Amino acid sequence: MATISPSTAEIIRQSGAVPGAEYLLEVSNVRKTFPGVLALDDVSFRLKRGHVHALMGENGAGKSTLMKIIAGIYTPDSGSFKLKGQEIKLSSPLDALRYGIAMIHQELNLMNYMTVAENIWIRREPLNGFGFVRHDEMRKRTKALFERLDIPLDPETDVRDLSVANRQMVEIAKAVSYDSDILIMDEPTSALTEREVEHLFKIIRTLKAQDKGIVYITHKMNELFEIADEVSVFRDGRFVGEHAAADVTRDDIIRLMVGREITQMFPKETVPIGDVALSVRGLTLEGRFRDVSFDLRKGEILGFAGLVGSGRSNVAETLFGVTPATSGAIAIDGKEIAIKNPGMAMDAGMAFLTEDRKESGCFLLLDIMANMQMALLRHGYARAGFVKEREIEALCQQQKARLRVRTPDLEEPVLNLSGGNQQKVLIARWLMTRPRILILDEPTRGIDVGAKAEIHKLITELAGQGVAVMMISSEMPEVLGMSDRILVMHEGRMTGIVDRNDATQVKIMELASQ
Amino acid sequence: MATDISTAAPTSETPSAGRRRLPPELSILGVMIGMMLLFEVLGWIFVGQSFIANPLRLKIMILQEAEIGIIAVGVTQVIISGGIDLSSGSLVGLTAMVAASLAQTAGFTHAIYPSLTGLNPIFPVAAGLVCGLIVGFINGWLIAFTNIPPFIATLGMMVSARGVADWYTNGQPIGNLTDSFAAIGAGWWPVIIFLAVAFVFHIALRYTRYGKFTYAIGANPLAARVSGINVERHIVVIYMIAGLLSGLSGIVHTARAISGQAGVGVGFELDAIAAAVIGGTSLSGGVGRMTGTVIGAVILGVLTSGFTFLNVDAHYQEIIKGGVIVAAVVADQYRQRRRKGG
């Protein structure tokens, strides 16, 4: 079948003709790779007219990637698209919009310094004969749109003055304003209160009644059963199954989400667990997480599991003094300490490998040696301000050999290294400070399998030497394979600590998605 | 530092540890020499004499850039840390007034402070330097603790410091300075001072903790903070050093002119930034070397004296100088893009 162009599709849509295909959208055999990662492997997906289709899966299962492909943001490596039975090809988000596919992003894409109306009609402003924008007309259209959706907002408000929930409403109104047949919502309720969620669901039901198809990505089980007609489950970039929401239970879904075999072997060794190195009681950072308590012992690896945004990284940042706690107590080796900045945490024997290599880890423009020594410099290695170059260089060479950083020499800018090698440089930075408590936030994210295994081995080794390790990870096999105990968080609260022997994927997932 | 790699125990995993990187200054040094040769050729064609083989011209050329160069040493460090300092030129005017007011000859009846005349030059110099430190401290404190962009903080200071300089004597110049004070600006002293501070901070940037932290903050302030660096305190120190050096430049200028004037130093900040940028310091922070800045300052001097030597109209001089600065930044962007690509 010949593909139809976006503009033809736009004309057909505006004519009001309704082709009689049962499925609004059929996507088949989509494959997408990113450098070093197979993000989607032979995935298929169908969306019915007038239905809400939920997508579920763990972090990194491929839901968002698939939706971004449907919205024209990513181009798939292979696969076919059928819109109402017609073959189409998407090459940009604009194409998708013209085909009638609109996406509401998880991270809001509004322009803060423009009004609500300007945001909604951007690129489509009503113009007068001289090419000037007709603000009155724009306001009228916005009012009409808001009335249809029952959104009580003034079109003339600046977006920066709106609450997150109201911005979400504006995003939804904007997507609806394209008169799209297909609306993609990526975790739309993550920032909404219960009442606002109710409002959103009312809007969704209105849209359903208008025969639109809605793709709804969520982590929340109760929402799934309240609003969705179908659910598709993804796991590790693969499509696992499609079910009518009425036919499945919560447990079924969790089983589908995590039901993978652990094929990867982890070099976990049982080592003697020592005294409590870090004791945390009632740790709270207002607005991020509250009442987190745990003990971390020497030689222990404490895994931190939970969905992205559940507050795991915030706990780590607070422990290390990047964002000091608003209340709660931290004790190191039995001595209570108020950690106000990273320097204090380092002096107390802590080290913190941050989640985002590029943003808060590497000095990309500087060479490997400069990157490795930066934390060490706090602990001396300078005489009268002059850095002891020789000694530091010897230490760097030692770390480079130990961690097998693949580089010709230490003067290579870190920018030129692969993700895995950059990560090793950062790990070296912290190992050189000989920490007694090591906090690792996603230590193996985005790096290749070989480097991953090396880092896992290293973590085990360090635990064997009596280092207390706190390891945040979104990769379930990693958490289960490496940890002695697993602390699970959900929406800023800890929902449980599971012992290694009792830990299963299902159990962790249940705690993480209450 | 670069040569130490051969003395460290080479492991089997460093197959090409001997691979030499050419210092990035070589290319701008080449530009500088090329420019001098160009003026030499043009000189023989249009003026009928040598550009280079004229010691007096060379001296003037270097002297006029020494004051800019001293400022550029401080500004280079500010830019490496990811900031900018627009207040240096005004600070030259302010320190000129403060220093001159304490350097007047004994018994001069119209002295600003009649009881403080005929002082040892240590006093006016110290006063000027302290003045620079205070202004630098205010700059640094504003930037580190109020989160306003360095551009805005130092722009405000640029206007205010000039205002203080004017207010100091209601715009009246301060004359009758002592010979011992004027000696600071005589002969080769300005050049010696410039090269000395450049050398000191070259060493500081490359071999001390202060220098390493400066690069780290410029390359990634968040990562610097997580690495335990007290970023705020360090930023204050960097701006204080920049203020100190601007003050020093103001003292040298006053001594050379043997008069304190509130209006001096206008545009010095931009010339100093230009010298740093031409010398390869990246405005996005984390990259830069003192040797490059010294060459950058000399290039500006070569341009000015070369055009004067060729009797090129002053307006054309400015136009071409502007072009050279932009070309330097374009070349820098190009280098960065290539580095990221490869």
C-alpha cells in the first residue's frame, strides 16, 4: 500500500471523513538501537478508536522510547506504521502532529515567559491581513477550548505563574487543540494531586467519548484499573503482552513486568558484615523525601530500588551534603554528624559517585589526571599549596591499571573517552580518597557489558575490604544480584527493606509501585 | 608537568605514553610571528624601513600593552573559572585616584591629604592594592552568594567604581606625585611587573591546588562541588586576585603618567578579555593558559604599533582589531567542535 503524506492526512482529517479501520494506529516490528543499547526489539502495538491503552513496564523497559517513535521524535531502525489502515512514515514531530498524533511529555515543554494562549497556539497563531497576531481571536479560541475541557484557567496568565498541575492541563489542552486523533500521555499524573487526577480522568473520558485514542504511560496500578481499557506490558525493550484491563489483576501485571530470568551472573561474594558504619534516622528533605531510616554496615552492600523520581538519588545527595537535610539524624561510626556540604561528608570518610556522569561527575574538558585527582586534593597531597604531581601521578597510574581505563595516556581529555571509561575515571577519583562509605548512584548506567562486569567485580571487592556500600540502581537484576539488603522507595517514602534471601523481583516491584 | 610522564613507572598498558602533544600556544605564537613578519614586509614596501629592527618601537609596543597585560593575567583566571570581569577598567581609574592621592610630594599646598604628603611609595601602592582587593571581594561575593551572573555583577561594579573615582576629587586630576612613586612606571618596570605576575600565576594555575580548583570550577561547577571543593570561597578568591591585579595596573598607569585621573582605563577590561581570548582562553570556562594570554597581549600590541607604523588611520585600526578578536573566538569554537567530534 502506498504511504500517504502528512499533508494528505491533514486534509482527510479535516474533511471529517472517517475511514472505517478498527485500529487508529498499528505499529509492528519496531526496532530501535542507541549506541551500545538495544532499546526496542521487535515491538508491536495497537490502539483502538475510543480506547485508553495503558503502557506499563519498569524503568528502561522501552515505553517512552516507543512513544517517542510514535510521536516522530525518534526514527526507528525498522518497523512499520499504519494509521487507520494506511501505511505512513514519520520523520519529525511536526509530521506526527499533522497525522493527528500529539504527545504530552513527562517533562513539560511550555515557554514560561509566554501566556497560556500563546503557548497553545504557537506556530498556528491567528493572523490578520498584515501578518500581525490577532490576540483577541486567540483568546476566544483558548476560552472555547478550555470550556470544552472544563479547565478553569485564564488564557492571559503567564505560564510561569501556573502550578505544575495547571501547566499539565495547558499541555493537555494544547494537544487537544491540534484536534488529534491520538493523544500520548507520558506519566501525566506524576505531579498531580488526587483531585487534579480526577479532573484529568474526566477530560480523558470526554476525549474517549469523542472517539479519540489515548496512549497512557503510567507506573500506578490503581490508575490503570480506573481509566484504561487495554494494557500492554514491556520488559527490557520487548513487548510482553496485551490484555484487556478487565481481565488482568495487579499481580498479573507485576509478573509480566518483571518475569525475566536472571541470566546475568553477578560476582557477589558473602563477606563478613561488620559494625554499623552509617546510621540514618528519620532523614527528611522537605518536598523530596521524608522519614528515611536505615543502618549500613561495613562490608555490606545496601541496594536502593524504586522508580525514577521516587527520591533515591535525593537521599544520596542529602547524605553527601549536596542538599542538606531539613530534619533527621545521620551518624557515622556511631558519632552523630550534621553534614552541610560535600567537603564535610568527605572528611567523614564518604564518597559519592553521582547519577549523571556528564552533569555532576566529569570535568569533560580536563584531562584524565585532573579528573581523577580532584577529590583527593582535599585530603592533602599539596605542600604550601603546590600539588605533589609525582605522587598523584603515580596514584593515577595505579588506578588506571587497576580499573583498566582504556586510554593511551593520562593527558587525554575525558571528553574523548567512552561512557564506561569515563565512569571508571570517576570511580578512580573516589577510590583514591580511600572511602569507608561509598555511595554509588547508578554505577553502571549506559555503559557496555564488559565494563559493567568489571565495575560489579570491583564493588564486591571493596565490600570485601570492609567498605560500606550504598548502591542505587534502576536495574532490577543488578540490585538483586549485588545487594545484601534492598531498601525500596516509592514517592519519597521508604516502603520497606528486603533481605537478600527474601528478595524477588515481584516483591521489589510491589513495594516500588504500591 | 607534561614531561613527568616518562619518569613515572610506565606500565605495560601505556603503549604510546611517549605521544607528545604540542602546546596549544604554538599556533597563536605562529600568528604573532606571522603578523610581525607581515608588518616587516609592508614596512619595507610602504614606509621604507624595518618594523622589527627598531628597539624603541618594540619597547613602546610592549610598554603600552603591559598595563592591559597585568589586568589580563587576572581576567584569564576569572574566565577559566567560567566568569567574566567587566570592572577592571573602572578599577584602574579608581586605584589611580586612591594611589595618587597618597603619593603627592611633600609640602605641596593643594594636596588632597595635606598631612599625608611625601610618603614612602609603599603606602600609595598598598592603598591601591587594598582598593583592588575590596572591589574584587565585592564582585566575588555577589557572584558566589547571590547567584547573579558575573556579567551583571561586574557590569554594576564597572559603573559604580567609575563613579567613586569621579567622586573622589570631583573629577579633578591629582598631580605633583613623588619621584619615588613615579619610578614604578619608569623604564622597563611595567613590563617586568607584567611578566612577573604572569609567571607567578602561570605557576599557580598549573602546579597549585588553587589552579586545579579554578579549572575544575570552570569546567563543571556542580562536579567541583561534589568533589568537595568550596566553590563559593574559591570564586571570591579568584575575583579578589583579579581586583588586585587591576589595582596593580592602575598603580603602574598612574606612576607612568605621573598623574592620577579618574577617566583612565576606559575599555581596558575589553582589551584584557580580548588578550585572554586571543590567547586561547575559552569563554565557556575550563580552558586557558597564562602563556597564551601573554602572547595575546603581545598580538594586540603588535597590531596597534604595526598600524601606527604604517600610518593606518585610527578608525581602520579599531575595525581590524575587532575582526581579529572575533576571528580568535571563531577559531576557538572551531577547535572545540573538532575536539568534541573526534
